[in-house]
Amino acid sequence: MRPLLFFAIRKAKQYQKKHHLPDHRELTAEMIQKRIRENAKPEYYDCFSADKKYTEGLKLEKVPLPDCGAWMISAQANPSGKVLYYIHGGGFWEGSTKNGLRFISYVVRHWGYNVFSVDYRLCPQFKCLDAISDCLAGYQHLLKTFAPGDIILMGESAGGNLVFALAHRLKAEGLPLPGGIIACSPVLQFLHYAYSYYECACKTDYGIIFGTNQIVEYYRGDLPVDSPYVSPLLGDLTGFPPVYLDASACESLRDEARMMYVLLKEKGVDAEYHELRDFFHAMVVAPHIGFVRKEEYPLIQRFIKKVFVTERQSI
């Protein structure tokens, strides 16, 4: 096990013991009200107020959508005809473009592609269909400028759920699918806890623990838990574009990623799955950690290059 992971797990266990935290997460009324207050703060979404080290030398453009905001983060040297459409994680009830700027700015500077990021509405105030509608609005905005094949959806954790849910929505609406999908440590179903929860939660994974499924009761609204918009693993994956999928070998969501890969391959989708040794949950958004840059990023960059080059050759 990597020293960084070992010390992080030990520190988490010490914190859990000191504060008498249970292995099962309970969403208290106090937690819910705090999240509602945080989600409503305008400064939570204002990228212009972000740390200058993440924005220096980049162009930030605020894009209004019907029910939320979005951002285009670009660099002058990057190709103007390709874009990565980033949908952030955060358990469906927290997170923003501003919160993800460390990762986004690294992608723009070092991967060489501009990033469009949507600040979709969050639960508990809003529900699954609201979030997906916001993601759809962002995609429709991009279609005014970009060909579908020049767009790649990218998300981690809850964002990994939403990139697949958005693809299901695009199919249902008869809209063109993007050139590719990148999903890192995605949460893909809420019917049951997979074996990897029992193996990893509160042992080698303190990011996703038992009780996470409780959030879905606030998130799904009137949708059944087996709706493909809530649990994308259960939808029809036929005709999906190329998919890059990864997860840590020691995280709670590992088995969901494995199942998604198998189902994608069964439907004839050009999919690849990478199981990363001793990574944290959703570690893709941590460019400050050396082995993430060394091991995970080249795999994603290779996939992006494959999608965009293949699309250009097919025109």
C-alpha cells in the first residue's frame, strides 16, 4: 500500500475513533439544513473569486443557462474546436466548478483542451431530473458551437453518474451522443451495496461508506431507484459512444465500475476499464498528487486523443 494512502487511512481511523463516528453515515436534519444554506451561497459558484493560481493565464467565461450557471475555461493555445464537458462530483448535494478549479485548470493547461463545466442544481433543494436537465442544457449550449463528436463528457463520483445519466437522456430525446464518455469512480446504482462496500468501506475507503445510499432518497424525487437516470447501470447502454472507466481497487464503488464495464462490452460499446492500485475514491481530481499524474492521467489523455483523432478521421 502506498505510504500516502496508509497514513490517510490511519488518520481517518483516528479521527473516527476520537469523534465516535459510526461506520454508517446518517444524514441528520442539521446536516441537511447546513447543506441547503451552503448550496444557496452565490460565492460558492463564483469562479472569478477563486484562487488566482488556478485562473492565472486562463480565460474564464460565465455562461448563463436557463436554471443554473456554467463556465468555459480556456487557454489561447488550445484547439477551439474540441471541448471536455466536465460534470463535477460531490454526492449530488455539494460541489461546483469553483470547487473543482484545481483539477480543471490543470486539464486546460497540461492536457491541452478547453473545459466547459456546469453548476447543476443540487439536492436536497433540487432533484435528479433538475440536475440532468441542467446538464442537458449545458450540452445543448455546446451543440451550438461544437459537433457532437468534438465533445467528451467527463465526470467523477456523482459526476460519473451524471455523464451516463445524461447519455441516457440524450438517447431518450433523440439527440446526438458525444464523442466519448470519461467516468472516474462513478456511483452507478442504488439498489444494493455491492461487495466492495463490505470489503473497503471504513477500511481502505473513507470517501464512500455505508449510508451513502440515503442521499438518493433526497436526490431521486419521484423517480424509482431503478430508473436509468438514478442508476445508469440499469439502463440500455446500446449505442453509447466510447467509454473510459476507472476506479480504485480498494474503493467502495469498485464493483459497480466492474459491472458497468461488463455491460458496456456486452452491448458492443468500445469501452476500457482501468483498476488503479491504492488510489483514493475520485482521485482524478487531485493533480497535486504525483502518482495520480503519472498513472491515471496518461490513460485518460490517451483515450481523449483516440476519440478526437478517430472523429476527425471519420469526417
